[in-house]
Amino acid sequence: MSTTVCIMSFSDLRRRNRGAYTSPHSGVGVEFLPLGILPDHSGLVLYETGFLPGNDWWNFPNTLSPFWRLYYNLAPGHRVLFSGREIELTPRHFVVIPDHQLFHSRGDVPVPHLWMTFNIARRFAPRQPVPLLLRPSATELAIVGEIRALFRPRFHPARRQRLFHYSLALLQFVLNRPEIRWQTRPPSALTEMVHYIERNYAAPLRVPDLAYMANMSTGAFARAFRRYQGHPPAQFLCMVRVREAAHRLVHSETTIEAIAEQTGFPNRAYFSRVFKKITGDSPAHFRQIHEA
């Protein structure tokens, strides 16, 4: 497991910080559980916690990932671009972004930056605004202070267990705030279909077939899927395919034609259209900017 060195130069930070795209591990945080582990009885699974006292490199475009994030900056200077809105990260609020949400991170001013990547067994209600902005309570700020202290002057592996428990405590406080609107738990058949799509995204999946497997009519399945997942099943499948394709574009030298085939797209042209619609970039340009 990796640990974070709190004091690093701009060049070191930019070199080591790979962001958190398909992997929830940025390279500069303290890693806990790997992506794909299901939440335990607490309903949470924590992937990574990190704190940088002077994060002066936070530029990650086209972020679309299968995990949730919590950000908290102790000074202004960073921001997220989300659905045409620019949201500044400040001490006035936590920013919570659910999974499968497209946004861009911007920031080159050195500010104290806390982040967590995680997953949760619940889903926001359909009308819950995202990203979620929450003013910190005194208790939550006290936990943030404890987490910051664990990174001074450098993070030591002996503090790992304390960091894990403080991180879960903060998430429990934040995510159980009464102002957050959650939906009821999805039917087990729907959850199974979500997992089926995640495992078999490269196959020629059809919504009627998924509905049949879930023992639901096509219309009822589509409505329930959108209610609990936030996207229609066909769009969710495309987002999963694009997420996996983006990982291959950045982490392999496989041709774009081969990546399209590996991730369930019939050809490069169609893959490029879908990829650009979801991320805002063509596959070739996406690969170019992440290789820079």
C-alpha cells in the first residue's frame, strides 16, 4: 500500500499525481481498498484519503469515474467545472460528487487540499442537486483537523489505521446529514443487472434482454434503472464502455480501432462519436492530452 509524502515539489507532484479516473488511487494519497470491493455493513467502502498542505497542481479534465469523491480545501484557489457551472473549493463547504458524473478539475494555486474516494450503497434521490455542497459542522471540522494532523510532517504507515477510521467517521457524518435526499434501496434484481453490465460491457447488451433477465417488462426496467442509477440503461452502458476505453487510451498503446472493439463499440467512427459526446474530447485528443 502506498503512502503520501506531504512535502513535494511542483514537478514531483505533477509527475506522481495521476488523478483518479478509472482507478480511485491518485498516486499521492493513502490507499485502502481496491475498486470493486462491495461496501460492508456500514454501507461505505473507502478507497483513498489524501491531504496535501500546498497542492499546486490539480488539473484533470474529463473526469468520469465509477466512484464517489469528497473534496475540502482550506483556502480558495481550486475549482470544479460541472455541467457548465464553476464551483470553487473553499473552507465554506464540502464538495461531494457521485459516481459517473463528468466534471473537470482546475487549480494551480498552492492550497491545502483534502480528498477522499469512496463508494456508498445508497443513491441520491433524483431531484437531489449535484454536486453536493455542505457547510461543515464543528464536529466535521474537528475530524478534518485530526486527519490533517496525521499528515504532519509526513504520513507514517503506523498512522494508517487511525486515518482509516477518521476518514470513515467523516464520511458517515457528511453523508448522514438530514438535508441530503436519498432514494430507497433498489430492488435486488436491478442491482444484479448493474453488476452484470459492469462485468459484461463489451458484449452486445440489449435493454429488452436485461429487462428479461431482471424479470421485468422493458418499460418498467428502464424506468426503475433510471430512477436508481440516474441514467437510462443504454446511457449507463455507454458510460461504462467509455470509462473502460479511456483507461485503455491512457494506459496502453492499443490502437483506437482495437479499443473500440474491446469495449463493445462496432467501429471507430461510432466509438469516437459516443466518446466525444460523453467526455467532450475525441479519443485521439484524450490520449494526447493525458500522454503530455
